[in-house]
Amino acid sequence: LDDATVAERTEAISQTLRCVVCQNQSIADSNATLAEDMRRLVEARVRAGNSDDDVRAYMQERYGDFVLMSPPVKPETWLLWFGPLLFVGGGLIWFFTSARGARDDLDEDDEA
């Protein structure tokens, strides 16, 4: 593989892997030391002839499902996928319950 191809594939794969330090950035976008080490590891695997999927599988095995920017949907990752929905749903339930309670308190004050 020539250097341009290696660099291109390394960049493409790095965009799909999450920096485990920053957590909201890919390793391609992160300046963290660990992200730099992860990029070097990706590059080494690409130079060794691994396919893109093999490199991602290796990184997933080494760092867990969370390292993937789009982790697979399976019981172990349900919290990653559905946790934000649970928080939003819980917040909406709390909001409407609180609003109803406040409205009931106002109605009682008007009757007195």
C-alpha cells in the first residue's frame, strides 16, 4: 500500500472510532494523547493489510463497543442507544406532572 492510500484509509477508519478520553469526538478529531496512540494503532493495522472492518473489530475488541461512533444495537449497548430517550421521557413526565400540580394549586386558590 502506498502512503496516500494508508493515510486515506486511516483517516476514514479514525472518523468511525470514538476517542475514549473526549467521548464526543472521533479519534481523527481529538488531540488527546490516547487518540494519537489509537490513530497510530489504526495506521499500523492498515499497513499490515487488515481490512477496514478488521481494524474496527480489533479496536472494538480492545476498547469495547463504546469505541465505535455507532455501536451495535444489542442488550449490552441498549443504555447507549436508549438512555437519552429515557431521560427525555422522564423529564417530560416530570414536567407535565409538575405543571398539572401547579395548575391544580392555582385552581384551589381561585375557589377559596
